[in-house]
Amino acid sequence: RETAAGLATFTAMVRASSSDVSPTPAESKARLQQSFSGYPAAVQYIIQQVPASTIYENAIIDVDVLEPKWSKGSVVVIGDAAHAMTPALGQGANLGLEDAAELV
């Protein structure tokens, strides 16, 4: 998606066996290139054009479910805090609204 004149952002997700992130930008780029080496040339070209210093690598991990209790006293956990999921799903706000509607 275009964020400003001449700038674009993209997101790539890769299933990994650990939550380790690369210690340097160059290693992040190398991991990205290796992970997508079997993809079409256009994808590889885009990755080649990205300066390593602009790559943000973040581990996304599973968290334990809060069941059976999501509240204590007058405090209730809703939305992303109660239903953790990967950012690409874009469901955090929706779940927060659904949770709030159930509480009303």
C-alpha cells in the first residue's frame, strides 16, 4: 500500500520454528530472501530493492487462552487483549466491538 509519495510498505509472514529474530538488518534481509526464494521473480525483485535497514522483523507467537475468566472485579479484558491473533487477520477491533456488545 502506498504510504507517502515514493514509499510503499508490504508485509511478509513466514512460519518459523522459533521466536528468534535476526540480530542484524542484513541477516533479516537474507532470511527474507531465502524464505521467498521459490516465489516468482517479481517478488524476489521487490525484496532485492528493499534496503536492509528498513526491514522490521518481529516474531509472532501463540499465547495461552485466558479462559475461563476474563474479568476480575470491575475490570474486563476484551478485544486483542482477550483474543490474541496475528496482525494480518485485522480482527482485533472487530472482536473488541463484539465483546463490548455482549457486555451491554
